[in-house]
Amino acid sequence: MPGQRDRRQPAPTPPGRTPPGRTGRPRSTSRAEILAAARRVIDEDGWETLTVRRLAAEIGIGTTTLYHHVQNKDDLVVELVNQHLGQLTLPELPDDPRERIVVAALTMHDALADWPWAAEALTADGFIGRLGDSALWFVETIVAGAADAGCTHAQAVDLFRNIWYYTVGEVLVRARSDRRRADVGGADLMFSLRRLDPSRQPQLAAIGDLWPERSALDLYPQVLRIIVDGLLAEAGQTA
């Protein structure tokens, strides 16, 4: 009948409203945008707070859409580490195997110190096989230096792992100490070893305030060389 709408046709949609059953095309995103957002979350709140759900909300997309770009948090972490280490300018390596090990370890330490969360993310074994060429450069250089210095393959692995444990531990202790000082100020300094009972802890009481003073020193290069020399000497004796 004239003036009556055909019921087979959908009713017109008022201006500014989305037709029922249609949500529009999802916002496109890129892996570069995802990595930038993930790094922003980590820099602001720490890598432990990074989840796929939070990252999706940060970008403004659904978690299902995000899973089209990343498999899981581990996949994201490895990609971020590869990206960070891929931006480094690698040093020229000396001919001496011992010095090659030291230079590679120092470079690795400085790279992790610039972004300590990466050291924390890699504290669990199992990541090495998923790292890119830039990250594997450190492992290959140290292991190759150990082999050229006369280590067996097993000794070269042990040498790298010992250097890695020391490096990660040093980086994380300093980073967490810096964060704690930023959070509580000088509250920790209220405790002094001089307040200990000399009859119960004579050596610690005698040290007094020397502990925090020595802790503030950067002895990593010196101790690294001692560790490398000791490991290579032991390998030479047992080879």
C-alpha cells in the first residue's frame, strides 16, 4: 500500500549510529606498533606487568586481533630483546681469545644495563634458541673465544654460563637497588653495620659503613677478568 514501508527491507539507520549486527572493520595495527606499545608498558611499569590483555587495551584492539601478530608473551619478549640488541653497534674484536671473551661480555653487560628488564626476562633457560643473530653474537663470540683458548665444547658452555650468571646477577642487583632508592629514598641508609653487636658479628660490625660504599663501585670489568682467567686456567688444567 502507498506510504507503507516494505517489511522485507531493513529500517534506515539514524545518522551517527552503527547498523545492528555490524561493528565495522577492526582497526589495523602493525607489529612495529605492538612492539612500541609493549616497550612503553615495560618502561613505565616493568615487564612483569606486560600481558597480552593489557597490551591489546593499550593499543585499542581486541586480544584476538593481537594474537594474529604474536603467539604469546614469550614471543613478544624475545622479539623485544632481539630488537633492543639489534640496535647495538658491535665492537671490533681483538685477536687474543681471552680478550675477545672479555670485550663481548662487557658489551653484553652494557646492553643489559641500559635496559635491565631484558636481563630479567632472559633469566630462565630456553630462550637462546629463539634469539636472533644480534643476540646470538654474544653467545657465539664468547663460546668461540673459549674454544680458541683451548676449551672443549663442554668447557666453553660452562664458561659462557658462568659469565652469564655473573652478568645478569650484577645487572639485576644494581637495577633493583636503584629502583629501591628511588622508591624509599635514604630509608635503607638508616641501617648501619656499625649498629651490629661486635660480640656476635665482629667482622660485619668492623666493616661499618664500608659495605654500601664498596657496593656503589662498578667492579664488573675487574671481576669479569678474574672470572675469565680462572675459568680458562681451570679448563687448561683439566683438558
